Amino acid sequence: MQDRKDMILDAAFGVFARYGYRRTVMEDVASAAGLSRTALYQHWRNKDDLFRALAQRYFDTGVQDMAAALSQPGQPIEQALMAAFAAKDGKFMQAVLATPHGAELLEAGYAVTADIAAAGEARFADVLADWLARLPVPAGAGGAATVAGSIMATLKGLKSSARTLAEYQAGQAALARLMARALRPD
């Protein structure tokens, strides 16, 4: 059953990327998944419900992948942060920034999935804070949770302002480099 839902969500992700949130209809998703509309409605009530399931999967996967990226022993701080940022985004930002509907998808994400996004962002911040707590965070930085919150807020700003994937990744690299220098033990 979960494999079927994942297959449908993969198809839905492609349809949303291709048509945007507003123009996507359940018929498009059913067709892309090789299902009838009736079969699709057995899993999700409507487009919002389906979009929310995509958001939940994004956050669940991203949190697991970010934790795994940060748990690799012996990584320099900058490398660990870049791996965490890449794991956090998965294929999401690549798809969003590659489509002309990227801004619309982000906007829909904030509107339709605000509760899921807030909880997911908090989970990302918790993973970062747990990792940062094992580092010598400099005095005056506000502690691991504060630094993690600042990193997450910066990533959110980069996500909403980047026009291309390369621009977004350059911003992530600059943030990782800056944080690595700030967190380097004296």
C-alpha cells in the first residue's frame, strides 16, 4: 500500500512541477500515476490533501536525510553543513527552481501546508541543534538552538529569493563557509 502511495506522490510531484499548483487537477495526477480518478480519490480527498501529503513526505524524508548527513564522523563543519543542506532539500529545490511555476509552488506550500511546514522546519532546526550541541559553539552565539534557528531562517530566505538552483546552492555554500568559520574552535 505504501509503495502505491509513494508512486502516486512521485507522479503528483512531477505534475505539480510541470503545471504549477493552480493548474494541476486530480485528473492530471491520476493520468500520470496510471490510475483512474476514482482510484486516486481512494487515497486523497482533493488536491490540497495530496499537496499536504507531498509536503509531509518532503519533511519526513528531509529530516531523516539531514540527520544521516550530519552523523557522518570526521567531516569538517563546512562539508557537514553542505551535506545537511543538500539532504534537507532533496530533489525539491532542484525541481522548484527548474520550473517556471517555482514561486507559485512555494507560495502554495506556505498557504496549503503552513502547519506541516512549521512543524517540519522545527524538526530540521532540532536536528541541526542536536548536531551543533556537540560542537564548541562560541560563547555569545546564543547556544545550539539559537544558531540552528538562525541557519534555518537564512536557508528559508535563500529559498524564497533564489532565482536559479545555482544561485541557491551558492548561497548555501556561502552560509556553510560562514558558519564553519564562526564555529571553528579558537
